[in-house]
Amino acid sequence: MSIEIIQNPLSYTQRLEERDTHSINLVVIHCTELPDLGKARQWGEKVMHPQTQTGNSGHFYIDRDGLLEQWVPVSRVAHHVRGFNAGSIGIELVNRGRYPDWFNSGNQQMNEPYSDQQILSLIQLLQYLVGSLPGLNRIAGHEDLDTQKMPSDDDPDILIQRKLDPGPLFPWSTVLKNSQLKRVTNIIQ
């Protein structure tokens, strides 16, 4: 299968921990919760881990038009989901999510649909990864793995879920039918 992946490594990629690709068994689907790919790149370049001078990012980013970029090689551990980074691939779909008031209690709906082009690129990427990584057999949403609740920004007495992506409009049935991966939820670390 032919898939076009634009290589666009983050500035700190070489400082990310290396890993054996045979240890990768999980794909985690995210949405950027930002307005566009450019803003996602700005966030991805931010140093969030001073000790290693690295940031938070997925491995792959898929724009609304289906454009696919790789920011981190699969042989490196990207910081995209607490507790599951070492054995997983992070795929980010450009989507506004709850932007810009992520943690406001009145803004917890994920209303932007994913484009057909995004989902087609995602399915092609998943098929490519399954063919390239022998241990890859599971898929989860960020919301399936990070179920932590936190006080909302507008009212600390209201608890909200920290992560909701990819959200209720993500077409799980289509993706699962075309990916050969099994969806998992509530994995114990």
C-alpha cells in the first residue's frame, strides 16, 4: 500500500527516548483540540519537560484535508498519553474539540465532525502501521486511557473529565472495521 507521509520532525526529536519498535502494541487516537495544524505545531514545540528539553506531541498528525505529517519517529517515545507512551503510537487529528476553553464546565461538548479525508488518511495510516509493526494489535482513544477528573476552571466544585478526545463524533465503527485493531478501554497501567 502506498501512503504519503510528510516528514516534519520536531526540534527535540533526537532527545526523545529510543525504543524497540517490537514493543509497540497500541495506537492512541487523539484530537488536537486546537484550531489548525499550525497551532498544534506551536504547542508541540513547547518544552514541557525541562529535564529532557522535550514537549508533548503525537507521532502523526492528520489535517482536515487528509494531509499526514510525522513529527516523531515510531522508534522514539512521544509524550501523548500519561502512563502508556512507551508502548504506543500517538495519532492526532486536527479538530477544535473544546478549544479555547478546554476546562470550562460549560464547554465540554466536542461538536466538530471529523472529515472523510481525515478518516481515510487515518485508516490508511493504521493499515500501514499494522503491516510495519508486528506487535501492534490494539487501539484506544485518549479518553479511554486518561479518565482522570479535575476541577473545572470556572467552578472548582464541578469536576470534569480531563481528556475527552477523540470524542463522540469519532467514527469508531468505520475505523475498527478497516484497521484489524481491537479497541480497548480502561487499561490498567
